[in-house]
Amino acid sequence: MGFKNSFINIKLTEEDLILLINEDLKLDYSDVLIRPKRSTMSSRGEVKLKRTHRFLWSKKKWSGIPIMSANMDTVGTLAMHKKLSTYGLITCPAKHHLKKDSKKFKTKRSNICWFGGIDDISKLSETNSGFIGLDVANGYTIKFVDSVKRLREKCPDATIAAGNVVTADMTQELILAGADIVKVGIGPGSVCTTRIKTGIGYPQLSAVIECADAAHGLNAHIIADGGCISSGDIVKAFAGGADFVMIGGMLAGHDECDGELEDGVMKFYGMASESAMTRHSNHNEYRGTEGKTVEVEYRGKVDDTIKDILSGIRSACTYVGANKLKDLSKCTTFVRVNNTHNTVFGNE
């Protein structure tokens, strides 16, 4: 008795293919430059980097330079907060400080954003800071949306951030759930391996542009989280519509970081790395690592790095005629390129 092979002839329509493959162009920071424009400005000193944001749900206002340290073990430290706050920047302390010694972060509380997980809502409600937020790798679950709602119900007057997501639809859903600010970025960070381990992600500049447009339509805000390796990338994030930019790797390797200096290098690791999971006992049978540990060359005090970042942003504003950081996105025209800079003598 023989068996006859049978094949099901499935024909995909053009509509089906569109659902499977989005062929719209998506861009990263490395894919573009900003075109210079005629400017009446005569000095970088004319540029005002300070911004004032009023938030949708809390109705509160915040003023400062909207750059924040990532809530990572190595850079979300008390020493980093003390330094960043002198420049009007925001610190997001590492999560373990929330559980153990949050009271040490008692100065410049308006420039602190405490992030926790969905099990930290009670602890977050006890903090007295400018911002609180829920931070998970995957902000697309219904459970996470419900957690944002619960945090808003428990803290009706708090300025709440939530993420991470990379698309307009979920940006709006988190805002409608109670978030004042949505954290945008999946996998662009220097010590994140989510894109490698899972194949999930979205080019960061396009994510920023699309999520900012969605948020601003509801009078809310976004944080561009990850992917910046230079002040020029921070400029591109702001130019794409980001209200805040979060950086981690750019702050690594300084005196204000957590970690020992050995042979001229300091360790820097992602919060889903083996180093972080071991330190905080986050292992379980279903969870693998989605981060890595690297060695960063020692860079001294963070002051020089901050000044370099701020001077780069000011210079960019003069190239496009933006007197205020607020105006940068209005003055920006992105240009697609194959190369952003000459690498004959390195990438710096």
C-alpha cells in the first residue's frame, strides 16, 4: 500500500505579505545626519538647553536639562546623582537602591526618577521624588498595562513613566493607562543582547520618531532609552522628538560609577546579564540572559563627559538655528547616509 504525497497550495495575498513584512524604511541613529541650515546665532552660549515639561496626568511641571542616567547598577549611583543634579540632569537610581537605601537619595529629589518592576508598586508609592516609573523589558503585555493602571490609581498625583515599547499603538495604550512618559527602546543598548537572543527590536530613531508623534498627540512625553554612543546620537534623539534621553554606556567607567577599578578598566553590565542576575539572585528556569558584561576604559570624573555632551548639543543647535533645545526638532531635516563619519583613525 503506497502513500500519495499531498501538498496544500496556500496562496498569500498582497495584504497577507504586508502583514508579514513591513517594508517601510526604518532608521537607526547611524543611518542619518542632520542637514545644516542658515542660522543667525553667533555663539553656542546663546543656546538654552533647559526645558520645562508639564505632564498629562500629574499636572506637575519639571524644569532642567532632559538627559537621564540609566537605572543600571553601575551608573545609577548616589555619587552619579550628586554630580548630574549639579548640571540639572536626572538620575534613575539602580533598582536595588529602591529596596535598600532609597532614603540616601535625599537631595534634588525633583531630579530623581525611581524605576521598579510590577511587584514594586507599593515601594514606588513611598518614594518622594520627581518621577516614578515601571520598567520592564517587554511593555507589550496586558499584565504590564494593568500594572500601570494600578500605579496610577495608587499614586494619582505622581509623574509616572512606563516602558519599554517601540511602537505608536503601545505608546498610546500606556498613556491612556496612566503614564505621563513612555520609555522607548527595545534592544539598542550597548550591553543589551535582546535583539540577538530573541530577534525582537525596532530601529531606535524610527521608534523615537513614531512614539514621540503618538505621545505628543495625547500631550504626553517619551524617553529615548538606549542606542546613544556619542553626543551626536543624543542630538538625533532630541531632533526626532524625544522629550528625554536616557544614557548608560556613555556614563560608564567614571569615578561616580559602582565597581572596582582594575588595570585601568571598570566593569559595565546590562541588567539582564549574568552579572546582574547573579548579584540580585534573579535566576529561574525560564529566564536566560539578555545582556552582557564588558570592560570599559577608566575615564576619570564624569564632569568632562557631561560637559562634552552638553557642548555637542549646543553646537548642533547652532548648526540648524535652534536657540532652544525645544526648537531642535522643528529645525531638523534628517539626511540618509551610508557613513556618518570618517573612521581612518578610529570611531571617536
